[in-house]
Amino acid sequence: MAFFPEGQGRVKLLMLYIIKKFRTPVSREQLYTAMVNADGTGFFEMSELMAQLEQEMYVIAVPSRDQQLLYLTERGEELIAEFEREIPRSQRDEIDGYAEEHRAEVIRENCVYCDSLPRPDGSWLVKLALLERDGVLFGIDLRVPDSRTANLARENWLKDADGIYLQTLMKLTSENKEE
């Protein structure tokens, strides 16, 4: 990518910088939200430029359940290292603060998965999972009687997936002391 301090080159550089500052893979939606906060660039322009960044191999999109997560490639890291100082200090500080403030939320959104699907018999299938980089750490598929129960399961999973996972793990791995 030829770098130009204004226009599309600047927007591409900001997108790469944001991905770097989150220090975790981000979804397109998370990146675009951060970009609107930092720069006000429109959705269609960001989509077009992200496609270019992927084609130029500065970013790679890796499928993860129902979305793709964006990772900087080595080439993207090198470009940021070379040109990040071209981003005004005030804008870098704003992006740094945004990434720091939202990092835990981004990680949680990308690692906690839930979905529910109606079944022909009126019951619901609820799929819950904790994801890691290389796949599913923990997953549960539940068949529940109705949409209300499915919604409760999803809400409780989103509130405390880690606690539910740890509680289940402890129950499954504890030795039975009763005789």
C-alpha cells in the first residue's frame, strides 16, 4: 500500500492502528464502531478499504462461528511500525484510550457465543459456547420447551458464561466423596 497522509491511505492506516491497539482480534463491526468514534469514516468506505487491506495482505479475516475476526498480518504490523507516527498524537491517544476501555468487552463478545433456533415441534435448540483461538473451549446444545426458556438460557449465558463453565467443570471433574 502506498501511504498517503490523507484520504484512503490515512483511513487504512487508522484501521490497522485500531486493530493493533485492541491487542486481540476484532470483528468488522467492532472495528467499524471504533473507526466511527475515531474518524467518522462512513461504513461503505470502510468496507471497501477493508477489502483492499485484506487483498493487500495487511489483514487476514479468520472465520469464528457466526462472524470473521480480523488479525494483523506480519506485513500489517510492519506497516504500522513504520507509519504510526504519521497519525496525529491526539488521535492516537484517543484510539489508545478507546481500545483500552473496550478491550475486555471485545474479547468477551468474540469468545462468548449463543444462538437459539426454533424446532418444528415447538421446542427450541439453544447453542452456547466459549471460544478460543483454535476452536470451541466449551459448548452446550440444549433443547428447551419454549422461546421464553431459550431467552433465559441465552441471557444467563451472556451474563456469566465463565462462571457456568467453571461450575460445570468442577462438577464434572470432582471426585465423588459419597459412599
